[in-house]
Amino acid sequence: MRILLTMTLLAVTVQPSMAQRPNAATMTCQQATALVNREGAVVMSLGRDDLFERVVRDRGFCVYGQMTKPFFTRTRDNPACVIGDYCYDRSSDPTD
């Protein structure tokens, strides 16, 4: 019973800011790129909380069979920064 109570208290005291996604628009291009390179895969906000993308360092962070393309987004210092790649299904891409 004590364990359940402790776990419940921990869940309730978690700060909301801990659950927020990093926001590319508030970071420099170098900061956003470094975050993706360090973590391997990051779900990143793109200026608004309801607009986000999963950005990866390389294809190893995609589902088997997926490919990658460079992901451009606005950062604090660059309107078209390549912060990493995004995964896509090759079969659903008409350009391939």
C-alpha cells in the first residue's frame, strides 16, 4: 500500500514543464541539431504546441523499411535549419 501511495504522490508532483516537448523555434539551429544528434530521436515542437514532428539522427531510429529525408524547420536564428531527418514510408512517397 505504501508503494502505491508513493507512486501516486510522485505522479501528481511531476511538473508540467517536464512533459513539454523541446521547441525548435526557441533554439538556435546549432542547439536543435545538437539535441537531435545527442538523443537520436526527438519529438520537437515547431513553434506551436500543436505542431510537432519526430526528428531523427539517422535511419537507425526509423521503423524497419522506412527511409529518411532532411527535415527543415525554423529556429531562432535560421528560417530553414536542417536539424535532422524525418522517417517516411518509401512506398507512400511519389517522388521516389
